[in-house]
Amino acid sequence: MAQSVGTHITFGRFEHFCLGSSIARLELRIPAELLLERLGDITLAVPVDEVPHHRSFVLRGPAS
């Protein structure tokens, strides 16, 4: 089964799905929420449309 570009496969799919994915997401969500709570007035340095992104099949997300 081929993956299309842009399909998120971090925790796998179907029978190869990571059983620890729920705890991994929770371990990230809790500190992220606490950090954002403490830095409530944080903003991007540039408008969201100007944030450079990776243009790769392997890397996704902001470049910096």
C-alpha cells in the first residue's frame, strides 16, 4: 500500500499501529499546555503566511 504525499504516518497504520501512541501524545500535550499557559502572550515573530516550511516528502512542518 503506497502512501500519498502529506499522509501522516508517525505512529503507523492498521496492524502496524503503535500501541504507545496514546501515551506519547499525552506526554507531549501536557507539557505543551503548561508551557503555553505560562507563555500566554507568546506570538509568532512573522505572520503565519511567511513562516518557511520544509518542501520535502520526509520532513514536514516549519523550517525554522
